[in-house]
Amino acid sequence: MIISQNDIDRILRFTKEAHPEECCGLLVGTEENVSHIIPSDNVTQGDKTKTFEIDPQVRFDLIRTTGQRSLLGFYHSHPNGIPTPSETDKSMVYEPDLIWVIATLDDIKAFRFFEEQQDFEEIPIQVKL
Ligand SMILES: [Zn+2]
């Protein structure tokens, strides 16, 4: 996945601002190249320190203006500092083609869900200036 340092810095800032709750948003772009991110409120009805839900309206607005294919994936934060997908995350995978970025207070990692293994695998991050 290719992402700008500026977008990484923004995700880390949103992570700090939302702490100890999870922040979340959309990754927009083509192929594995993130052109920009769109932050969303965490609209989960559950415990926001342990789970997240992206506002469906944010996603709807993106798809209406740029099309389904512009949605590369999601980012969200793990306030507990564990930079890997949780069991809850695994249970929330409805679209295996999308990239999942997980942020802790000082770093981000990217994952893709592989249907055959029914599990996430980390994918490399390339930073563009
Ligand atoms: Zn998670």
C-alpha cells in the first residue's frame, strides 16, 4: 500500500485526539495507492474504546461522488496499542478486497483479509512524499 506521510500523520493525530476511543475513516484511491483519507465519526452503538463503525453517510457520499472503486479500505485505531486486527475486526470483514489500516499512537500497519485463510495478513507500506 502506498500512502503519503501527510496522511499517516493525520491518522496518528486523529488516533491521539480520539484516545481512549477508536477513531476511524476511509482510505480513498486506486489499486494500492491511497490518494487521501476521509475521517468519520465512530458511530458504533457499542464500546467506542474497543470497537468502531464508520458513519454509513460518509461512505455513501464518497461512492456517490467518485464511485465504488475509489474505496480502497478503512483505517481505525487501537487505543490498547496492539497493532494487529482483533477478533472483532475479523468478524466485521464483509468485503475481503479492502485494505485495513490499524493505527496505534505512534505507528500504522496495513492488512488485507485473505478469504482462503480467513485471516488478515500484513502488507507492506510504502511512504510517498
Ligand atoms: Zn480493531
